[in-house]
Amino acid sequence: MSSLTDPKEALKAQELCLDTLRMELDEIVHISLNLSKSLGFLKSRLKTPFPRKCTKCARIFETFEDFYKDTSEIARGTVNYPILGNDFYLHRNCPSPCETTLVVVFVDRRDDSLPGLRRRLLFETCMNRLRQVLHIPREQARDILLTELANQLTIRTYLEAEREQQAASDS
Ligand SMILES: [Zn+2]
């Protein structure tokens, strides 16, 4: 019944399906980006223990708030955003002159806030559509979606950093 034994055909079908889900995927990306900027959301999902010490200059960050306040954002740093059920990371730089990049790990556990619920619902919708069209098991649909979302988030972050840099050089 499934014509997806040919990997090329399978990939084409997958792309087509993700294209029809573009709006839903965009909204998930948007929600994820906003959550990753919310201090409350980050704090509630903290996995890295505090106090935390910089391995290079030995500066101690007593709490996550201190860390967030005292370190600086990396314009084009590698940031992994919350998607669903995965760990995600925040990279920030230790203050000058140290400037070592420090990483904090979070766990993206179940989120019952309104955006969190919306995001889960959208994800479910996308997953069901993928499974219907491609006749694939749940786990596979989930993998495809998580990969696509991670790609979209990386692209979006890159574009935002570009824009910020452009704005800074224009002024
Ligand atoms: Zn340091």
C-alpha cells in the first residue's frame, strides 16, 4: 500500500507534507522563540546546577538570574531552542575580559501555559498529518518534525542575528 519503499519518493512526499504544514510549523517556531526569551520559563526548566563557576576565570554565578544578568548574549551563538521533550541549551559569554562561552542546559518538559498547550496541539496536528500522508509510525513522524523544527529555528536565529547586525551598522 505504501509507495515509500523508494527513499527518493519518501523524501519527496515528506517535503510536500511539510510544505502543507508550513503555517503550523511557523507558529511552533514562533512560540519556541518567545519561550526561550522568557526568564520564568527558562528558570522553571533549569537542569544545570547553580552556583556555577566559570572554568576559565573562576567567576561564580550564584543563581541563574545572576548568570543571565552578568553574561552577554552571543549574536550568532549556537542556541538550541525548546521544541518538545528535548534538552535545550543557552550559550552566553562570561563578562570581558574573560569572554569564555558558558552553556546552561534546560529540559523542555511538559508546559501547561497557554502557548505551551497551543504548541503541543499544533505539534500533534502536524504529526497526525504526516502519519496519514506518509503512512509512517508515530516515532518516525516525530523525528521528522523535530528535525524540521530544529532546522527552522536555526535559520530563523541566523536571520535575526543578520538583521540585528545590519541595524547596528546602519545607525
Ligand atoms: Zn569567565
